[in-house]
Amino acid sequence: MHANSTSSPRGAGSPHNPGNPTATGVPPVPPEDSPKAGGGLGESAGNAARERMDVRQVVTDRIVAMLEKGGPVFRERWTRAAARGVPRNGKTGAPYRGANVLLLWEAAIEAGYASNVWLTYRQAQSLGAQVRKGERGVLCAHFERRARERRGDADDVLSQGGTDEEAMAADAGARAGVLLCLPFWLFNVAQIDGLPVEVVDLGVVAPAASVRRPVERAMRLLGGCNATIRHGFDRAAYLPALDEIRLPWPRQFTSPEAQCATALHELVHWTGHPDRLNRRFGQRFGDAAYAFEELVAELGSAFVMGHCGLVDATVEGHAAYIDAWLQVLRGDRTAIFTAARLAEEAFAFIAAREMPALGESAASAEDA
């Protein structure tokens, strides 16, 4: 829970990421039209269809469908998928970002894929492999900036149902160009025959990678961030005005895992403080800013809990904001891209401060 304050998520024009059009959902490879292996459109027709598609709306609708399954379902799915790591491209090794991560996680869990490694149809062919005929790709979003052709682009964005934020971006200047959201499709390595063994091995998690206990790793994250945490309260919350996390006594949680999961959720809120990531969203979301910050924390804690291996843990005393999230997403087709980006930023901020394990500290001292 995030107590009411002036510290709510920031918009796309934040000082931490000024004018960066590639901040949300950018894949490491260009888009291509391959919705189904062995089928598809001609090149010119496919390009035209891609540019006509409202990718933001399609992606938003898919995320809404995930949330409509209910908190216990999507939380367990996202956290379990996060424990396998961030989805990566099998040819470049680059991680996918933003809302694409949620789409690929959901597809992997739904189909039962063991790997988080993905390729485009053409990439598979370039590696001497072949997507099996009839396999369907997962639609993802690619952001691309193109030169602006006329002065009326901002009006066009608004006339087509875009947000003020998009219109401002379109009107930023001729050199800035127009930010397009285009679709591309990815196939899991489980859908592809003939891949080189080194590509397949990218998605094989070695047993040694999961040796560390989840509670230990969570404590190393909490300790590394050095947030002020106070116990003895009736519910968990982060108070921005005091910059402190409040939790019930440890014995009041159902398990150590639940205590860590709850603390990590509040730690994601803690990253939004003005002295850290400075998330502010009041002007964009108004009364829904509080719920939007909770959505960022929900996504961010899925990243963090998956990183720790807390796949079966429950964030206790956490209010249900699903209806409010759905209202925000249905009213703003760009909101999920912003939320996913901010959640990734919060996770990266926390993970960068993880304290080393005792064995790792000793080894580093010997090397020095």
C-alpha cells in the first residue's frame, strides 16, 4: 500500500528520461509481420496492415484480459514467470522491455514453455532453424520514430483518440519526428525446430542459479536499499512524507516469505520518492494517480519477487485495486506501457543495490 502523498508516478517527460522515445516496450530487433508460421501477408500488404493496427489498444486489451482473471491468478503467473528471468532474444541475447515482458510471460505460462527465449520468424531462419507450421507468434510492440511529414500531426493524434501526451510528443518539432507503435511477433524456442544448441541453452536454468534461499535474497535487497523500516503497525504501508516503510510485527505474518513479499512491495513504492526515481502522475491521472502507483508497485514487486524466487509468497494486507486499474487502462491505451516501464525502473534501482552473499564478499576480498 502506498499512503496518499504528492509522490506519485511521473510521466514520460521526466528528468530521469528526457525526450527518450524508446523508453517503453522497445524490442532488440525490428518488427516484422509473421502472425502465423507458414502464412502471413505479402510484404507491402503486411507493412500497411501493421501501420493501420492500433497496437497500443491491442496490447492494452490483452493486459486487461490478464487482470480480469483476478489477483491470485495474474500475481502467481507473473511472479512464477519472473523467476525464470526477463524474456530475451535468442539471437542477440538482448532482454525485452516494458509491456512486452508481461505479454511474453503470460504466453510462456499459458503454453507451458520452460524457456524465456524468443525469436522472430526471420531470425529463426537466419540461424538455420524453422518455426513449425501453424505455430502462432506472440504480438509485441515496437516503438519507432519517423520524420514528421506535416505540421498537423498533433491534431491527427488527437483526432484518432490519442492522449495529450502523445499529441505533445508529435508536436515536439520536425527533428523529433513522430513516434509510431508497430507490432512484431515472437516465437518461443519451444515452437522452433533445428535451433543451435547454444540458443536452446540460453533458456535452460542451471540448478546452481536457484541455490540461494528466497528469504535470504530478499533480505539482501532490503538491506542494500537501506530503507527506513518500522514494525508494530496494523497494516503495511509506505509513507512518502516520512520516507518510511511501516509493517506489522514479523510474527503477525503467515510466513517469512509473506513478510518479505510484503516488504518488497512497499520497497517498490519507496523507489518513487523525489530523492530517488521521483514518480509523479497527478496531472496525467488525477484521482486515479493513487491506483496507478499501486499498479506500478504490483508489476515492480512481481519483478522483484521473481528475482528472489518468492514464487509462492503472498503480499499480505494488500487492498484490491483491480477495478481501479481496469478503469485506468480502459481509459488510456498508453497507461500500461508507462506502468511497465516504471516498474522496470524500480526493479533495476532495487536490484542494483543488492547486498552480496557472504561467500561472494569473501571471494571478492580474496581477489582484491
